Amino acid sequence: HSKTMCSRFIGSLVGAIVGDCIGADFECRPFVDTLHLSNFLTSMAGKTGRGNKVSYTDDTAMTRSVADSLISKKAFNASDMAMRFAEEYFQNPGRGYGANVVQVFQDLHVDRYADVYQSAREQFGGTGSYGNGGGMRIAPVALFAMNDTEKLIQIARDSTLITHTNKKGYNGAILQCLAVQQALTHQHAPSVRLSREKFVEDLQEKMKKIEGKLDDANKATKASEEEAKVKDVKTQGDPSSKDFFYVEYLQKVKTLISYGDVPRIKIKHVLGVGIAAHRSIPTAIYCFLRCMEPVEDLRNIDHGNALARTVLYAISLGGDTDTIASMAGSIAGAYYGIESVPSMWQDRCEGVECATSQAKELYHLATGD
Ligand code: 8NA
Ligand code: MG
Ligand code: MG
Ligand code: MG
């Protein structure tokens, strides 16, 4: 059992990397066809020798900082994590960061990390970012706090608030973190497959408590209380202002899964493939669940491997491909384990070795083994 769990820790971080590295080439494309994906994988396999790696982007850069911070402090430490985000950015600014989050790094640096939550609160006129940048880097938190859901929720929220103070931003990151945790801790039993319906219902149950809290904003989010007041006045009747926002998105995921094979255009329309947390995190969860079953036009390139299928399917939706594939890949990796990540992918994606040792450290911290 414990060897299997360690494999799932590694699978989660490496699954996130392969999604980011392979997905990055397709970012922002409205459509990605199977032939294009197939050609990309062929050229990836053909790269040999030095410089054969496919590069990772901001998603992995920030995930690495989250893991490094948790490992070195053996706890969540906001200033340490903020400093790692900013220093990594200044060392490698060309990783394709979100357009606005870079302002937070600048402010953190200029203000010498005095209040690491201040700059993010000021983003977007005080409403805070709802980008998926919190969710894209959250997998290490799920590994670190695997056995303590309350702690997991708190670290997911507080670590996201360093850059994203909009409720949709940090609740999205919490949802993604809970999805990784559920995938990781699901007990595989011979011949009993995970109930996809129950997987979603369990997430709904947890999100209902989180989204239902009256003051779900915490110490670090003065701005979001004001935002909530403004929103009450401004957007009455707007479905996006409802309290149980992610609970409702999860309902859509459940319905779409029950339909079986659904045209991609419908997934893109209902769930989205954008850079907003709410238009990409439920989508990533859908990709993981949908790909437990074969996808007809991916049969020739997934070789019957459900993890590979999850990543390729997420990319095939277009839009924010690196981030959605990375988030879907981290859930799938936590469920299937590192053995399911194709060895060619492991070999050709930048950062796999580092993620592997980080996952082992996190496994040690979480289990004592
Ligand atoms: P972010 O906080 O800058 O948010 C990303 C974008 O979301 C912003 O630039 C805005 O356009 C929009 N947005 C967020 N909150 C609001 C708001 N309250 N009002 C209006 N618009 C808003 O950065 P992030 O870390 O959340 O972004 C993550 C994404 O950026 C990932 O997809 C990542 O891969 C990267 N990304 C890079 C490229 C690229 O050019 N390489 C393209 C897309 C995304
Ligand atoms: Mg990226
Ligand atoms: Mg400032
Ligand atoms: Mg992206």
C-alpha cells in the first residue's frame, strides 16, 4: 500500500508537469485536432541528446515554489512562499505568467515582503484576481495535507491569497486541491471502479460548506468583503453572484459525465477553457472523470492509457491548454500513479526529476515513511 501511495504522490506532481509541458505548445488555440497532437508527440519522441526537453511554464515554476516552501518550512509560511514566487519570477520572467500577476511580484519585491497579501488585494480595482493561477500550482498542498482536510483547505486558501483574492480565484484553488486529495486517497479495490458520481458529490458536499460560509473571506481579504457588498448591489439576479458557485459548476460536471460522449464544443460552452478559475477548474475535473472511459478520436494516441488520455483530451479542448492539462494531469497522476505517465513523456519534459524528489519529500512529511 505505502509504495502505491508514494507512486501516487510522484504521479500527481509529474502529471502536472507533463500537462503543462505538452499543453504549452497549444495554449490559446481555439481548436486542437488529433493529428496536430499526434505530430507533436512524434516530434517530442524524436528529440534526442542535449536540449531535448520540452519546457515548462509558469504553472510548473509556481508549483515548484509551493512544494519547496512547504518542504523547507514543514508548514505553510506565507512570506517564505511569496518570496519564492517573486524570486523565481525575477530569475525566469519568460515562463508565460498571467498578465496581471507579475504586478504582485513587483510589489512584493519593492515592499520587501512587508505584507505579502497587500498587493494581491489591490488587483483589479480591489476585486482581486480570479485567474486560475491559484489552482494551477496547488497540487503540493494536497500532498502535504493529505490527511487533514481542514488544514488542506486553509493552506490552499492562504497560499492562493498571495496572488488571488477574488473568491472565485481562491475557492477554485481549494476545489482543485480537494480533487487531487480525493484522487490520491481513493482506495483502489480490485474490479471496483471509482464512482464518478460519488467523486463529484463528495466535492459538492465539501464546497457547499466552504461556499456557504458567511464570512468565507478571512483575515487576508478585506477587499473581498467590500467586493461582496458591491456585488450584492450591482449584480442582483446575476447567476454568477450566487453563493454556491462551484457547487453548481460541479452539478454541470456530473450531468455532462452522465451523458457519456459529449461533443467538445458543448464542454467548452458549458464548463469553459479559459484562464478564469471558474472556467477551467471544473473543466479539469471533468477531463479526469470523462477519460476513465475511452475517447474515440484519441484511441490512436493514448494507447489505452487513461492518464495520457486525460492530458491529451484536456489539450484537445483548446484554450488554456497548459493549465487545464496540468490540473487534470495532477488529479489523474494522484489516482493512477507515476507508472501511468508514459516514459517518453517523463524523459522529455523539463523538471520531472525535481518534481519526483519533491514528491518523495512531501510523502515523507505526510506519512513519516
Ligand atoms: P492573473 O492573476 O494575471 O490572471 C490572469 C488573467 O485573468 C488576467 O490577466 C485577466 O485577464 C483575468 N482576470 C483575473 N481576475 C480578473 C478580474 N477580477 N477582472 C477581470 N479580469 C480578471 O494570472 P494567473 O496566474 O491567474 O494566470 C494564470 C494563467 O496565466 C495560466 O493560464 C498561465 O498559463 C498563464 N497564461 C499565460 C499565457 C501566455 O501568454 N503564455 C496565456 C494565458 C495564460
Ligand atoms: Mg502556463
Ligand atoms: Mg503597492
Ligand atoms: Mg495557461
